[in-house]
Amino acid sequence: MVEKILFNISKKVISTYFFLGAGPGVNNFKEGAKIMPYYPFLKIVLNFLFKPLKPALQNLDNNVCFLEIGEKYENIKLSCDWCSICNGIMETAKQNIIADPKLLKEIDFKKLKFIDKYLDFILVDRTEKIQTEKIEDWCQTTFGTTTTDLLLLSRMYLKLEMIELRWCPFKRSKEFYYRNTDERYLEPTKKIIYELGEILSKYETVNCNNCPKLINENWKYTKSNKESIFQPLLDYMMKEINKS
């Protein structure tokens, strides 16, 4: 069942990007190719991020929200929805571990080390690096202590955040509303990105996992009547989590 879901998602991703045009990041092909949800990368996320963290992912669906901005913008929806899945996994694990630190004993940290290395592989061409001190400070502030396992989770959280903050066109439009001329963040048109940025600019702070929800609530045009490409994957994940 899960293989069918992953293959179907991969086919839709490929057709969306080839027929509607590449999403944000066409000028950064190397990094973009490493984060797009084609079949091999869907498998990596499922087997080395979701499954190891599954004991700490109760209520994952509370931290995953998909865009409803209309089928015309399917490539933006695809990128944002995939980000919401990955971000939601890390955010949910963080929240549940803070609430119940005993969950750490049930997490497979050996498998998580693979994802940590994969994130390094994605970020290899970046000039900016996350300093050890920042990881330690974030871990102490977030979890109240700095064990080896929590430092690993903190590294992963901050690396994933680095990826999200570079690729999110809504963040860029919020920060540089009507002034950003970087075409990498302006797909498929400047108009749509600016309008989404105008929605987000009303809020002083926007958490990534809450961003689609705010856009959906304020979107003034036709909403999509199609489910997200990733809805079957989220349904599978929730079924697996609730079986535990």
C-alpha cells in the first residue's frame, strides 16, 4: 500500500514540475534536486525520519496543513505541502518530547543519523554554517538540557529550518514585499507571491507549520477542490502512528 502511495506521489510530482514548470529554485538546481519529493527521497524521509520518530508523532496532523489556493498554482502547493510534512514531523516530535521526555527512549537515533547526514548533503554548497554554539543554545532553550540525542534532534531541526527559509517564496515575499527581484522565489508569477506575502505580512510572527492555515483563511480567490498530492501520505502516517 505505502509503495503505491509513494509511486503515485512521485509521478504527480514529476508531471507537475515538467508540465506546469519548475517551482521555486530553478536557479539552484543542485540543491533543489536533493529536496524535491521524488520516489527515492520520499522513501528516505519515510524510512529514516518518520519511522524513527514515530513514537513521538502523536497528533502529527495538528502540525501539517496543506494549501488551498487553487489548482492553477499546483507547483506552489506541491512545494509548500511537502515542506509542511517535513516541518510537521520535526515540530510534532519537538512538542511531544518536551511534554514527555521519556519518549526519547523509544526513538531510533541510529536511523536519524542518516537523515542528519542527508541534510548535510543537501546543504553542502552553502557558505553559511550552523555554529555548534547555536545548536547547543537552541537545545538548552528548547528542551532544558543538552544530551547527545537531543543535540542530534536540534541539529536536524535547525538544518531543516535553513532549507525551508531559503526556499519558501512566502517568507521572501513577506520580508521583501514588492521589493524582491530574485526570480528564484517568484514562481509562477510575481503577482501570486506578492499577494500571499501581503497576507503573511499582517502577522509579526508566522510559524512554518501555521503558514498554509493563515493563507487558506485569508485567500480571496477560488480555492482548490482537490486534495493535496500528499494527503494519502499523511493519512498513511496517521494510521501508522495510531496503531502504536
